[in-house]
Amino acid sequence: MRGGPLQPAFVVSLLLSLVRHGKQRGYTRMIESFWHEAQSFGLALPQEKPVTAQAFSEARAKLPASVVRSLLHRAADEFDVQHGADFRWRGRRLLAVDGACRVVQSSDELRRAFGGPQGSHYPQIHLTTLFDVCSQVPLDAVVGRYGSDERAQLFEVLGQARPGDVFVLDRGYPAFDVLAMLLLHRLDFVVRVPASSTFKEVSAFLATGRSEGVIHLHPHSHSPARGMESFAVRIVVVPRRGEEPWVLLTSLPATEFPADAIADAYTRRWRIEEYYKLLAGSYFGQGFFHAKSVRGVEQEVFAQMLFVTVARCLAAAAAKLAEVPYERLSQKAIVLAMADHLTRIVLSAPPEKAREHLLRLLRRIGAAVERPRPGRSYPRRSFLPSRKWGRNGKRNGR
């Protein structure tokens, strides 16, 4: 990349263009579209003719995925500087961690690196994301093998957390060593635990029939933290009409955070589920991703997250400009507006033109206000190719 048109910053710009189109365009069509848009708006490009798909592929191979990840961190930090004070839960950042499997291209390198379900034709990655549920901004992620330990991956994203943050976790994460590690990092938590097959201290408390109290957790004899001392946590049982109650453990003091606040914190965890649905949606989903290398997959994962974070920065500014609630702005409209204006965001333009483009984008985002739609369902979707053969032979055969 030294001295050529594809300098690292420009490669990242093309990566953002790649993910904005999801699985709809390959390298050649994406690059042609990027060049055409830039030239139509009089934006600066490194050369008159589009670079080739091969040149882009070779440039990507030289770009560490850590570069894109660091840009994600910087963008998330900048969001917090500019808008973070508006997105706190009782004065704290409320962070969720959750994992998801994503299908990737069928290549020998990816199969060796990531593996997959037994009998599967396609490798899968296990992606664990750290997510601010109030601002809806992804802060960090870890890309690992299929079947990776979600708890171990959680430890890898703690570097983007700050003392005083509150982690809200689902039932897959509770373990003595996880909660102990959060406390050692001066992080608070609200975590749901199973009502059965759970900590023995939780089972003993539930047997009393009480809805709130304090219990002392002890390390299991096989726990990595078995040498640590026990510690006290609050337990809150949240009744739910017609469904199993939530059993929540928290380190937050009852004097500042009553039981209804603890329930509210856990309820907000659903935002990370919405984020994962966005990543798999028809207008932004990456399908199998484009890359057939480990570095390439990691680049695209972090580029998609960077795209969302920049879009959220724009949405926060647009909400203030239009004087509308940030939470009511359409997630789909935010992403599509960012996609349509991408070249004008990442490429240089004269200051007056840049201001004009930005104002037009913010007004478009600020006008996309949704009505609340309670009770919506989001069925899981598969992006695996449909089978060519059925029990009666080839489907759609002639």
C-alpha cells in the first residue's frame, strides 16, 4: 500500500462501503459504485479510474483487523464525549454482553480457524459484543471459534469498560469467577440466573419464598477462582404474569437502586438483541461475509460495527437538531441514510459543501421518527442457501 492509491484510511473507507451494501454487491460493483458517487459529488479520489477488485483484495490482506477495531474504539469514545451524558441509566453506563454465531464463507482457512457444527458445510464464528444499551452503540467485540466460551470472551472486552459501569447479563454468564472478575474491575452488574440448576445459595433463598434479600456466593471446588473469598450480592425476584419469574443478582446497593430499578436495568438488555437483528437484517446483513480469510472476516465484523457507531453519532446529532427523542428514530432509516451518504462522509469536500451534505443527512435522519410498536416479534432467520435437492429430486428442476 506504500505510496499507492490504496492507503490504509482509503481501504477502511472501501470496507465501510462494502458492509453498507451487505451481501448485495461484490468487490467490482461496490468499487465502481463508490467511484461513481464520489465523482458525481465532486469529491477527492486517489485516482480517476476505479481501483481493481484484485488491488483492493491485496490491500485488505495487508491491513490488520486491529486497525479497524481501534477505529471502532475511537468512534465509540467520541460518541461518549459528545453525547454520552444524555445516555446514562441513573448516572451510569449500562452495558450488555451477548454472543451470537455467524456463518462465514466455506474456505479451508476459515474451517480450520473457526470450525462449525458437526455435519455443517459452512464454518461459523462466535461473536461476543460489548454494547451500550442506552446509546445503542457497540463498543467492542471478540471474534472466536464456533463453540467458544462466552464467559472467556467477556473477559476480553472488559478493556473498553470503565469503573462504575453496570453490566447487564443473561443466564448464560453467571458464574462465581465472572462476577468476581467484574467486582475486581470495579464494575457493577445485574445478571439473571436460572431458577433451577443454579447457585446453591440462590436455590436456598428461593426456597424461603422471599422476593428480595442478600446472599453470599462461594466458589465451586472446580472454579478457577476457588481460592477467592466469598462475597455478598443482592438477589431480586421479579414476578412475571403467566411466565417464570426473573431471578436477578446485583452488586448495586438497595439504598440507591430499589428492586424496580434492578428489573428495569435487566429489561433494557433487549437492545442488544435488536442490534443483532440489525446485523442480520435484509438491508444490512452480511450473509456469509465476503472474506475467505480470518483477517478479512475480522475486518468486516469490525467495519460493520464501526458503521453502526458512526451512524449512531449522526443520529444523536440529528435528534438534537430536530428536537425529537433519540429512541424514536428509525434504526433502519439511520442505517440507510448513512449508506446513501457514505462517500460524502468519508471523503474530503470543500468546507461549505461538507456542511451542506451533513445538514441534509441530519435532517433526513431526524425526520424518520417511528411510532412505538409494542409486541412485535422477530423470528430467527437463516441465511444458508436453500437446498437444491428434496425428497422428490431436484427442486425447481426442469
